[in-house]
Amino acid sequence: MLERLVTLLDLPDADYWADIGSVDARSVVDENPVTVLSEVSHQWRSWPVMRQEHLAYILGESSLLIEKEILLEMVKSSNSSVAMSAREALRSTPANEA
């Protein structure tokens, strides 16, 4: 699952990513969110900037605490575009579930 997610997150910034790739990437997360996001939380810091930005773009739709925790960590990124993407995603995050 993580490999599929990474493949989708690595799609170039273009209409295809925004229209289809991001939806497909979110679907991968939604198939098994706790497992996928647990793996992501351990790896995202080592990922290329574009992959991190795309990750932040697809997060924030769920009320799972782990999703918000990843975004809160991403806000602290030394890369300003990753931090900004995470802040934008946090604005749309629903209330947390336990």
C-alpha cells in the first residue's frame, strides 16, 4: 500500500495530479488509514519535497488523530512550502476522533 501511495504522491504537479492523482492517493490512505499513516509518520521526513507537499495536500480530510499529528509535524518543516501546505491542510481538518 505504501508503495502505491508513494507512486501517486510522486506524480508531477499538473492537472492530472490535482484532478486524479490526489484522489487516488487519498483512496489508498482511506483503505487502511491507521496502517498507512503509521508507516507514513515514520518516513515522510526523508521524502523529497514534492512528495511531502502532495502528502500534506491529501491529508486533513479525516478526523483521525494520527493524520492531524503528521500535519502538525509537517508545519515544523524547514521547507517553507511543505510547512505552508501542512498549515493549509490543517485549516480543513475536522474535529479529532479519539
